[in-house]
Amino acid sequence: MKRIVAIHLLNDYSGSPKVLMQLLKTWTKNDMNVHLYTSGGRKGFLSDIPNVKNHFFWYQFSPNSLIRIFNFFLSQFLLMVKLLLFLRKEDIVYINTVLPFGAAIAGKLIGCKTIYHIHETSVKPAIFKKFLFGIAKFTAKKIVFVSNYLLKQESLIDNQVLLYNVLESDFTEKADQYQQFEKEIPIILMICSLKVYKGVDEFLQLAERHNKYIFKLVVNASEKEIEEYFKEKKIPDNLQIYPTQTDTHPFYREASIIINLSHPDLWIETFGLTILEGMRYRLPAIVPPVGGTTELVKDGKNGFLIDSKNIDELSEKIHYLLSNSELYQSFSDASYETSQLFSETYFEKESMKIISSL
């Protein structure tokens, strides 16, 4: 039986491990022999997946950039050594994100077929990006991109494919039970990392402008990190901030609009899974005018494309949507229709095609 050896650096509850979790489930469902290498010691989407054989390697994230880069390169050396002792030539090495380059080198040395699944373009600094993408170009037999935008932006080798992120069937089933949830006060929802370039400060400004609405911010961070980030800032009464959530359904269910305020000059969204999840709950979306989110949101149909720096326009469109029930309903229906295109059936069929064509 052919083995697939999947590698991911940091297991948490963010988008890229979630996509790998869906792939792992697809492969095991199709009776493949699946192994996963990830850093140990933390819970995330990659924890305890049935029929997946887990292997752990050392990696310690550090807020100090020098220690972080040292830890990263050390982790990749350790990963490479582990894989050199484990891999067989006939294995498929599946690398999730550009970060685990140690696996790519090990795969190349053993003679395995290596697939990269690339989720991001905003790797900083530029020299680090050049190094990681250079290794991907040198070692990969096939590269999978999560959006057309990313595929065009980062074209690396001839054998490249597009595989959109999708919603799992258990997510869609849950979402579809709550389609006509009564909403008393409009809630504007944003789910993101706790970073300046994700537009957290702009979200705060929008909350200040609209005290009739509730603004909910769900960040992939701890209470302590939230406290630290907002300690110098005045939080308006209508803004509620939540730490990492393992279940986001209650937030989507009660929301009226889903937004993404990433700064295109610092971080381009290559897909936007939280936007797609919100759309399944019939939420109109407001997203930046560049990147993968533009493949989900059609301006003036199921949402708006607006630069996060343009607070006036963001503010105006939020009010416009929430004060016009007929328009809101048409955007809401269009959001749901779009979300249906990104199904698990499509994902399973296309992801198995990627593996079998090697």
C-alpha cells in the first residue's frame, strides 16, 4: 500500500492545518496508509485524527525573532534527519505550507515524489521567502495552490494545480440547520489572527463609529495576548473580543455581516476560509479588493470589495447593508449560493486526482 507522509509545522486552530485535516480524512477514507509529522505539545486541527499515524518533531515558537529563526532552522534539521530514517523511495511526501523545507530536502535525497500545498504568499522577509519558495521549486513534483490568485502570483513549476479550500460536510450540515435565525441587534463579525496587518485596529474604529451595532472580534490568541495587545487602546462598549475558539458556529449563527480587513500592502489573503464559512450562514461579506477573497466575493452581489484603510466607505457600506432589508436578503441568498460551490465532494474528488496522477 502506498504511503502518504504529510508534514505541517505548527498544529493549531488556523486555516492551513484545517485544510490538511480535511486531506488526511479524505486519504484515510480512501484506504491510504497515512503518516503525519507535526510539532508536538499543542492541540489543533491535526490532533487525534482517526487512522492517521502520528510522528512528532521538535519546534518551539518564540516571540523573539532571532530565537524564532534559530528554532525554526533547528526544527527543520531535526525533521530532515527523522525523515531520512523513515522515508522509502515509493512514498509520497505531502508538505503543507512552504515552511517545512526539511521534509522537501529529505524527500529529494530519498527520491520520493513531493507535493507542496501552498496557502500563502506573504512570507517575510523577502530573502526568507526566496529561500523557501526556491526549495519548493527545486524539490516539488507537483504544487497545489488554494486560489487562482496565488497560482498566478507564485507560479513556480509546470505541474501546478488549483484546489480551493472547502467547507466540511459536518460544518455545512450544522450551518444549514440555522438558516432563519432571528437577529435582534445587527452583529458585525471578524475572525482572524491578532495582528495589526489583519485590520484589528480598523475593526475597533468601525465599532467606535457604529454604536447601534455590536462588533465581535474572535482572534486566534489567548486572553493574556489580547490584554497585552489592547492595553493602550480604548475599547468601545459595543466591541466584544474573544480568544481562540474551537467552535465558531455560535458566532456565525448570530452575526449579520462577516468582514475581513487585512491590509493588502502587508498581508494578502490567499483564500479566506472564515469568509466562506460566514457565507454558508448567509452572511454578506466585506473583504479587501485583492487576493483570493475576490474569488469568493463578487462586489455588489454577495458583498463588497473595500480596502481596509478606507474606513469611510467600510462604514457607509455596513450601514447601507443593514438598513436596507431587501438588498440584505439578496446579498444573503447570493452568499449561500456561492458557498455551495465549495463542497467536500469537489474537494475529495480533486484531491484524490492530485495524488493518483503522480
